[in-house]
Amino acid sequence: MLNKQSKTLSEAQVKAVLSYIEKTRNPKRNLVIFLLSMKAGLRAKEIAYLTWQMVLESENHKVGNTLDLTNKASKGKGSGRVIPLNKDLKIALDAYYSTEKLKKDFNSKIDYVIKTERASRTSAQVMVNLFKNWYSNLGFIGCSSHSGRRTFITNTARKISLVGGSLRDIQNLAGHASINSTQRYIESNNKAQQRVVNLI
């Protein structure tokens, strides 16, 4: 269920997070984490459970053009999905992969994309805590691990008609069983409401 306290991120806030991440101990990894939330709409669990096999093309072992998220990595039956890779996210994944694949114990068939310094994988709760710490350190009120996902869904919903899509496409990208769930994620825009009534 959507956390009612979870706010979307403004452009200024996104820039602040990106700047903050550059100064962290693992900037390449952390950039991937943030963009998986902001540019692919992944849940904390999905970020934690994402494997390189879901990211890489099977033939040439390069970062592909989609994330092939399995049901197991998501919320279960029907929640897995194929998500086209945003260009910024693909660049970040490429840069991160180029360093990860050089590690002695790297295995593209079984390795998780996000690791910690002490473990070969992480957890949903660790992701939740990480986002909480980032936003708290930046002074963002009401933001959580769901903020990037909600921002992704809101932004795509506002632009989907420009490319001939519909709310059903947003539902598929979000991995929602019900379109009502998708609608609850979308933040309203008062300025847009003011403009649209003048078009009637």
C-alpha cells in the first residue's frame, strides 16, 4: 500500500540528490539505486532483488535496452514486468557494470546488481533505510523509498499521451494489478487543471 507520507520529488530535489550521491562512498552503485527508483519506478524490494541476468542481454552480456523484472524479484504473481531502460539509467548501469565485471568473483548469471561491502546482496529494508538517510540528510520532509517510484509514475502519466499511450501503459510499467492503484500514485497538478479548463 502506498505510504501517504511519501512525496514526489521536484526537479531541484532530484538535482540535490544527484549532487549528494557524487560525494558518497559508492557513487556509481548509489546512482544506479536512485535511478532505478526515479527512472524505472522500482520498489525497494525490486532494487534489492534485481540481478544482472535481468539487466544484461543474454548473447553479448552487455546492458540491454530493458529490465526484465521477474515475479520473484517483485511482489509475486503478475508483478514482474519488462521496463524500457531510460537513457540516463542505462548509462549509469553501463558505468557500474564496467567496474563490477572486473571483480574476481563476479558472476553475471547469479550476482545481484546491488551489493554491500560485506555481503553479495542486500535487502528491501536496507534500501528503505538508505533512501531515508539520503533524504533526511538533505532535509527533505515526507520523502521515502517510495518517492522516486511515485515521481516516476506521476511524470510518465503526465507525458504518456504525448507518445500515444494511456494510463494502462503506466499500470504495466508500475507493475500494478489494478489501474486504481496506479491512479493513487499520481500526484495532481493544480496548474495543469487551471490550464485545461480554459481549453474546453
